[in-house]
Amino acid sequence: MRLIMPANPAKILFVHYGEQVYRGSEVCLINLIANLDRNCFEPVLWCNSPEIAAVGKSHNIEVIRSDFSLLLGWQAPRFNVKAFWQQVRQGQQIIKQHNIDLVHCNSAAPTQWMVAACRLTDIPLLSHLHSSYPLRDRITLGLHAANKVVCVNNEIKKQLTDDGMPDERISVIANGLDMDKLQRIFPIDVRQQLKLQYDDILLASTGYLTPVKGMDLCIEAVAELEHVHNIKAHLMLIGDGPEWDNLVTLATKLGVKDRVHLMDSSDLVTSMLWDNADIYLSGSRQEAFGLAIAEAGVANIPVVAPQVGGVPMIVKHEKTGLLYPAQNVKAMATQVARLVENTQLRHHLARALKQHVADNFTIDHYTQHFASTYRQLIRQQQQNKLKHDWSISLTPFKRLASIAWRQFSHRLGNIQIKQDS
């Protein structure tokens, strides 16, 4: 018998646990919620961030805000069992009160208590991973017990398959961009604000200013370009974060402070890039997808980026951009120099990247993939084909024990060497 979605919209509970910031995974979550077909799905948001709660309410959805705590997390309190069970019970209550049909956890963290809440209420659980997690976290957060795990790239998926998780319970859905919104811009003459000459080369990079984003490597590349390639390029860094002062200090130390321009994070990033930046430069040490790289493509800017994480999904080397080995400043500078010296190549790669993003990474693709996954899980639940047992593979535990034993043996060996010496 063929089952169809109910006449009333299916209710999806989105659970988000994050810092008091709005970037990356938070943007993806709100874009997904905003673009779901409300005739088919009715979203409810449960989060710990007042800022995310406010954004959710602005999209006319019901929002529940609570303080969250992780069991066995990296920060204190690590053993608050009482808070954990309170969250499980609250999750059950929300599911029952709102007649939830499916739970979508927007990271691994809320999976920890929502696995129990969903099992106790017989509701399917989807965990959405925007980054990779160490084995210890994959176990303590209960990822292997989720009915479905959606990963932003294949590297994250491989971690789970190596853990012994069945392939049919894991899928990859790349992030999506709201192309219409990104292209509704008004021009901002940043080059004039920076007092640049017509033929000055302006590199640009955007993101939260933390070590993982590698803005320091971009600054080092500017110095490398001057010393090795005789190219005096300017660099515009758009963002804010804890590394701001360190980046200013580094630029001063390398003698390029007058050509490194730090600018506060803005909702007008695309306008600041469009018709201003010659090349978009990413120095990321880790990158699950590369949302900012894709946005640069929409702005018709050629990209130089590291071969790391999900970046190669967007930047196909020599086809839609240029890649370099992650954290290799010399290689980064060499690829930038190629584009500086070859205007035709810049234009070709920019056009190809923009088309690649439009063909593969739109919010419509993103939303449709999730809608299909929701329907599949709800249909399996209706047909009693969704497994709701507590058993998981022993493989991740065996791997964790093996890693612990190797570390112990290594330390024991170091102790023995010191004793012998």
C-alpha cells in the first residue's frame, strides 16, 4: 500500500545548541527553515541561543528557548546527569505537546539527549553534521544511534562508515545558498574607501576571525607575494572575532600593515566583494563546506582555496578555481600570482565557479534534499520499518579502546626511555 504525507503539514522539531553567534551552521539552519514548503512542513525551533531564537521568531515560527548542558562534554559541568535527564524529559514534552513527526538536530550536540527523547516517543531522529567530530564525541553524543545522519561532505560520512554505521543511515547534503538574496545587492565602492589605485590587486577573505579560518596565513601570503613574486597586493579581511589584534600585530611584523585592511563583519559582505575584489583567498585550516567560498563564486570572483574538507566539492582545481595544499603559504602565494598575471584565467575561473554554484549549491537543491529525507523517514515510521532499538555497533568502542591503548603504550615507552637514560 502506498502511503502519502498527511493532509496536515508534518511537524519538524529543529533543535540547535550553539554559541551566541549567528554564522555557518546557524545560517544554514535558518535558511532551511525559511525555505521549507509550509504546506508540507511546519517547523518548530528549540534552541539555547537568544539570538537564534529572535531570528527564528522573525520567520514566524514557534520558538522554545532553554539553557542546554552536555553530558561528558569538554567544559564544566561535565557530569550533570540531572540536567541531561531534564532535557530528555523536556524533549519528550515538546514532541507530545506539538505533535512532532520528526526531530532534526542541527549538529551532533543535541543528538545526545534527543536520541533518548525520540526513542521514548517513537519519533525518527535526523542529525545534521556541519563539521567532523573526534571519535570520543561521536560516541558520547550518540551519533551512531540516530535514525539518519546527514553530513555536509564525504569526509564526515567516512568517519561514520569507518565506525561501522550502516551506509543507508548516512547521506551527504551539501549546503545551499539563497542565490536571489545574494544577488540583490547595491554597489559599495570599497576600493575608493581604501584609496586604491585602478590597477591595485585586492585580495579578499571573509569569516569569523579564529585560528581555524587561517586569516594569518592569508597575511603571510601577502608578504610572500611581495618578496618572492614582486606583487604588492592588498588584502581585505571582512569579519570579527578573537584574532583581530593578533592579525594586526602579524601584519605589522611582516611589514604589510598598510596593505592589510581589517573590516568589521557586515551583512553587506557580497556588496563589499562585488566589483571590488580581484581574487578571493581562503586560508582555512579546516573547512567542512566553504560557504564563504561559494558566496564569492556568486559574486563572480575567482577563488584560491585549500584542498581540505568539503572545499573540493566547490573548487575543482583548474576548472572552477585553484587549490593548494592546506597551510602551505608558498603554494597559496604561487596560485594567487598565477591569477594576478593571467587576467583571462581569472575571468574564466570566475564564470565557471559561478555556474557550478548555481547548478549544485542553491537553497532550492538544499531544501528539496532535506524535504525528501524527511518524507522518507516519516514514511518508514508509518510503515513500522524504522528501527527503534538501542543497539549500536561495537566498532567505535573498539577503535576508541585501540587509540587509548596506543597512547598508553607510547607514554609508557617514553617513561622507560627516560628511566634508561
